[in-house]
Amino acid sequence: MYITEHSVKNFRNLENTSISPDKGINIIFGENGQGKTNLVESIWLFTGCHSFRTRKNIQLIQDGCESSRLDISFFAFERDQTARIELNDKKNVWLNEVQKDTPRRLIGEFPAVLFSPSTLSIVQDGPGERRKFMDIAISLIKPNYAGALSNYIKTLSERNALLRQYAGKTADENMFFPWEAELAKTGAKILKYRLEYIDMIKKEAAESYSGITAGRETFDIEYDTFYKESSFDEEKAFNQMFDTLQKNRENDIRRQFTGIGPHKDDLQLFVNGKNARIYGSQGQQRSCALSLKLGEAAVLEKITGESPVILLDDVMSELDDGRQELLLERLSNRQVFITCCDPSQLLRLNKGKAFEIIAGTSQEII
Ligand SMILES: Nc1ncnc2c1ncn2[C@@H]1O[C@H](COP(=O)(O)OP(=O)(O)OP(=O)(O)O)[C@@H](O)[C@H]1O
Ligand SMILES: [Mg+2]
């Protein structure tokens, strides 16, 4: 898929600006605080997801204005399409001039993958960030996943409430039994989705990593869970989790939380066989996060049949010239938007289009 026109009105510091992007690479450059990320954010909203910076419409609307309007024309699923977003105290969306009841209806219609500086937290921060990465990526391709996950979280909080209720007392087996059975049942289902996803993304992310390091370094992902068998069986996973929940009950009452389940699982990321979070350099960690995102794009393309738009906000700064060039080579068959302050290295490659953003106005540089 690719965007042919994008125009923005009263969105953050972008008063009234439009671009006609290239089908390939688009460089969005300018000094700090000029509106580059704002432009990327205005494209991202068409995925149907929340902004990656805020959930409040008021922050997206230009100061002093009452509303904001975004229009996009794009080619996807073999046809020309349009979408519009109007922001006021609500977010109203139209797809091909038909108004939708909720922005979530855009999910799957406008596939895009975003890398922003906060994407690095997948590699650098705690397991919660890695679980969040998986949960969002899976929700975008498996419509039933979000429901299963919210069911799991609800059951987990109910068992945790029971643990608090029995603090300092001996547990009543009959009280815990139904919650533990339900938790193990939804837990095994979440595990199945996640293992399937990791299986798909693993190879793609490793290939991307190898591509941007010209084969000099390797990248591997492993899903770290209570279930240790080499092949997955949902019933076995259910039994293991159910047994452990019962066995650990007294311990969980003492610690006041449920110590086993997908909410405790993690993703291990390895560069050349070593844990990237602990041993990776800045550039290696950035390459890992980038490879995960490129892996996400490849899986999204396989499942939806449509090549997602790639939004790279501030990716280039920590990558050396070689990695930058190899990254662009890997993205050669996709539409890409890259923001940066200094475009000289990218402009030398003489590919696609470049837009300079100055005080919220974009201008194509020829
Ligand atoms: N609601 C708003 N109304 C008006 N201006 C806003 C609004 N929200 C943010 N801004 C302004 O947008 C500018 C930041 O834009 P943006 O984050 O896109 O910068 P950038 O070009 O990506 O900079 P950097 O290179 O530092 O990342 C700031 O000057 C900020 O004050
Ligand atoms: Mg920025």
C-alpha cells in the first residue's frame, strides 16, 4: 500500500500543509521542534490506533483552534481509497466517504508500522514493554486476541482480589478453584497466540537484523514462559498452569500476587547469542528494535496481503552510514517515511522525495 496525498489542518503545530509522497522513500527533515513527528503522528492516526503520544484529542488540535482535520488518499487492497479524521471533543472518521461509528473500524484498512524513539523501550525496559509489543501486534492480526486478553486480565485481577481477601488465612479450595480453572484456560489460549506469533516473527526479524548488519551479527528471539515443552499443546499448557496455580496458592497468598501465567512471561532478545538488553550497544539495541518492527511489518503483510507503510521517526541518528544504507535497501519495496534533522547522508542516496518542515509547514525539496 502507499499514500498518494496527505493533508493536515490545525493539527498540533501544522496549520495547513499537505504532501504528495513518493511511492518509495520520503525524507521528512528539519530542525528540532518544527513538526516532523507531528506529521508522522497525523499519518499514524489512520491506522485506527491511538496516537503514540497521547490519548487526549485536545493535545492534538492546534492551540487556539476548536477542531482539526486530516485527509489522506491511498492505494490499498487493489484500489484507490480515501479516509478523513476530524478531531474535536470526539474523533470522527470516514473511510471512502462513509462515516464509521468508531476509529477502531480503520484497523486493518490502513496497515502501518511505526518506529519511534519509545520503541527502544521494547529492548531496554522491563518485560511489560515486550509483552505490550506482542499484545498490540497480535491484536492487529488476530481479531479474537484482544478479547481473550481482556478476559485473562479480568480473571487475574479477580484471583488477586481473592488472594488479598485470604491474607493471613488458609485458603478455601472451593473459592479459588473456578478462578484458577478459568485463568488456566484463557492463559493457555494467550500462550498459544503468542507462541504462534513469535514463531512467525522470529525468522523475519532475524533476517532483517542480518540484512542491516550485512550478515555480521545475528539476532534471535525466544519466548520465555512456564511451559517448557518443545511443541505446544493447549491442553498440556492448561494442565500445567492449573496445577501450578493450585500448588502455589499459599505462596501467592503470602506474596499477594499470582506468580505464574502469561502476565509474567517475557521475550528474550539475543544479539550474537548474548542478551541485548544487558550487553547490547546503543546501535545494536536500536537495530534489534528496528528488526522487531520490520518483522512485525513482514508478518502483517503475510496475514493481510498488503504491504504496510513504514514510519521511522528518529531512527537514523544512532545508526552508522552502512546500517542506514542497508536499512533503506531492505525497505526498497515499501513506502517509507523517515524523519531526521540532518538529511545529508540520505539525500546523497538520491532516492524518493524529501520534504523540509519549517515551523509546521512542509515544502518538497527538489
Ligand atoms: N496542540 C498543539 N498546538 C500547537 N503546537 C503544538 C501542539 N502540540 C505540540 N505543538 C508544537 O509542536 C512542536 C513539536 O513538534 P514535533 O514533535 O513534530 O517536532 P520535531 O520536528 O519532531 O522535533 P524533534 O527533531 O525535536 O523531534 C513543538 O514546537 C510544540 O510546541
Ligand atoms: Mg520528533
